Amino acid sequence: MIVWEFRARRGREREFEKVYGTEGDWARYFKPAKGYRGTQLFRDRHVKRRYLTLDFWVSRAAFEWFRRRHLEEYKALDLRCESLSEREGKLGTFLRPGRDRGLLKSRRRQGLRHAT
């Protein structure tokens, strides 16, 4: 699961929610990808215009493979959506305990501690 944090631009919240939501532009872009399992959007109850997106993939490798194969489309969509947020940042890549052990073992062999 890849988690992103956003601060939507004032007055663009509805458009932001439409584009980044479960059936939004990003979800439609990822949908044909083998290994993509869905996107969820959350709005912060206490901080106005703060959102999190959770993109679910069977593995980090599945996301990276899709992104590399469709990099130009990814960049174009990212550029088109840039005006909807003031700030955007990747919080991290998270694994369920007991899952993706092969990914973790592979990264440990490479001397890497986290699957980010």
C-alpha cells in the first residue's frame, strides 16, 4: 500500500475528491494494471483540506513495473492534477505483517531496510 498526503487548494476540494477518489482519474489510470487492488481517499476531520490516498497493490514491484511501462502517461496525469493541491508528499509504502516476505527478504539481501 502506498500512502500519499495532500493539501487541496482552497475552493478545489470537490474537484480534488473527484480526481483522487475511488473512481477518480488516478484509479481509472491504474485500473488496467495487473496487481492494482484499488484506491481509497480520506479527508482529515480536523485539518481543513488535508487528505490521504491509499493505493493498494499486490506488491511494490507491481506498482513500479506499471509506472515504468506507462511513465509518460503517469507524468502527464500528475502534471494535469498539480493545480488541485498546494502540497503533496509520499508518506511511505506499507506492508501487512506476514505478507510480501519475498519482497522484504530481497530488499534485505540488497542491504535495504524498508520497502519504500
